[in-house]
Amino acid sequence: MSSNAEHTYRIGVVGPSDLVSLVKRVAAVTFADHLIVALAYRNEAQAVEVIAANPDVDALLFTGVIPYTLAQSAGVISKPAAYIDYTGATLYGALVELMSAGYDPAHISIDTLARSLVVESLTHVGIATGDIATMEYRNGIDAQRLAEFHREYARTHPGAVAITCVRSVYELIREDVDTIRLAPAIASVRTTLETVTMELAGRISSDAQVVLGMIELPEPDDALADDVRSIAGSVFPTGPSSYVLVSTRGVLAQHTCDWTVMPLLEQLSERHTQVRIGLGVGRSAADAEALARRAVDRCRTAGPFAAVVSVGQGRDFVITETAGGERGKDERVSLHVAARRAGLSHATLVRLEAAAAAHPDNEVTAAAIATSLGIEPRSARRTLKQLERAGLAQPVGTVASGAGRPAVRYSLRLET
């Protein structure tokens, strides 16, 4: 670690020059002992190049989720890292600016941010959300696509305003669309600096991260407290049939085989006609609560018996059950139907079915598929994920591999 004093760190700030300067100003007031290293770029795509140069810093602070995601996907992040969140105070500031200029905040297009978080923020201040448009950032979405999203909304909604989190998008559309560029609120910058500092100081253990869950049932459940106690958690009612669960990451990760199965979901599905469990894993209760709300919202489209674990940075783990806790291993789908649903060729699925048949209960790992089909393990994992999204593969546990993370074990539901 490069530090000039016991609690002094070199923090590299990755982002456009104006936002890097903003972080430096906030740090000068709150974290005067830290050395802020400017890692500025002109375009978000340059973030990977900036980090790949291996700057002499102890941690990385990204001024937005897009450069963070690009660097993470490229595998160039090897130090503690965090990005500034643009919801909360940052979004509220933009709404105030919007209304002060005489615009209607109910007719806006917003990029990068998750729709559920935008709707929650606008609803909280009494703004109608039925006519707003959002495009959440996903890996592979570039500035041109975000710009066209805003232009299309402006074409169909005269007088609308675009709100963008991306400087390059702002530069593309500001001449032909009324546009506000979100700049992070000072409070958001300070929170991210605190997060990075705490992680560097070793005061955050992954296993000790807070897990907050929101459980929605069709009727009250007197046995729920006993179910939750068995996993060293606590549960509190928040309504006639809704509950909040509190635990820690280490306990829940072990209980769920690293988010691949959910015994609690199985137990509840035996007693109820509908179960939704949204779990958020965060460094603080506030972070965990925001992620839990996102997770339980996603449960509503995942089926009547669903659990979603949101661990931040856009990563969600979806776990589903069928009625009565049965996993439906015998509910096979024909290969012709499976090919259409998964976007894989019939020939590939024939080979997959044959490979799975060689294992007990049709349960396989990516390594087993890679060996049987003669493909790279990375390709095998991608194929299994395609099958999982199509409902044709179900994670049922893990297998200890001796080193690294345990391999996920899948049950396939295919028949010729």
C-alpha cells in the first residue's frame, strides 16, 4: 500500500475531468490526508485504458457506473473499487433544477439508472411516473444507443427533457434535445469516499456485510420466525403479510450455496400460494434496503415462487420454485421447444442432453459440459446461463473443487 501516513491513501479517481475535480474538492474538505490521483478521460471507453496502465494507487473511485462496469468486464480492476451512485440526492437535485426552469418532471427520459429506483424517487416526491422513459445501463450499451433513446422520446413527447448521467451522451444530444447532465451530489461523493476508505482500512469484511430481505406472502405466517432463526437471522412484520429479514452475507451465502438454492423459499412455497423474497446485500443497512427493494420488485416478474438476491453493481441472482417446493426435475421440455426458448441449436441441445444423461439426476457442472462437448469452460458456463434464463436449467447446489469458488451444479430439463 502506498501511503504517507497511517490512515492516508492514494485514491485514483476515474472519470471526466470536471467530475474528477469535483471529487478532489470534496476530498480536500473531508479527507484532507488522502492523496487524490486524477485518472481523467475524455470518453467512458477510455476507462479501461486508464486502469490498464496500472496507476500507483491504493484504490479506485469511479465517477459513474459505466466506466466501472467497463473496467470490471475487462478484468483490469485489481484494487478496492467503488462508483458514485446517481440516485437519491443527485437525482433530486436534477428534479429541482428541472422544475425551476419551468419543465414538467413527469415528461422526462433518464438513462443509466434502474427504472425501479427512478420510479421510487419520483413517487416519493409526488411526481407521476407513467409517462417517463428509462434506459438502464447494461454492458454493451454505448453512448450512441443512449443518445438515440433520448432523441426518440423527445420526438414523441414535445417539450420533454433528457436527463443523462453520461458526458458523451450530453455532448451528442444537447444541440437538439433539452438536456440536463447529472453531476453527483456532494453527499454522494462523500459517501463513496467513505466506502473506499473503510474498505482500505480493513473495516469491511465480505462475510459481515448486511443482508436485508423483504418477504411478501398472501397471508400471515406464524412459523416464519422459526424458519429464519434456523439461519441465524431475525424477522420483523411490516404489514399483515409482509416481513423484513435481517442477517449477514456469510450466513446467507452458506445457507444458499452461494445464492444457487433457497431452502427458505422452498419451505414457504409449501405453505403459501405465492412467495416473494427480495434480498439486498450491502455495506450498510441503507445500501442493503435499496437493493432489497430492487430485488423484491424483480420477483414480481420471476413467477409466483421467487427469490432474488441483489449484491450490487447490477448483479442479481434469481431463484425460483414450483408449487409445494418441488423443483420439477421431471418436468422435461422437448428439444425443439428448448432450442427456440434458449436460442441454441437443436444439435447443441442433443449433445447437452446426452452429456447430462451420463450424470445422476441429469445434474451437471460447467466443467462436465466443457469436457463432454470439447468446448472452453467459459463457453460452457455461458450455455448453462442461457438454459437457466430459458427455464431449462436449475441451479441445485455446488460442488467443492478444491480451490477457488465451488462449481455450481445444474439440473437440466430436456428430453429428445
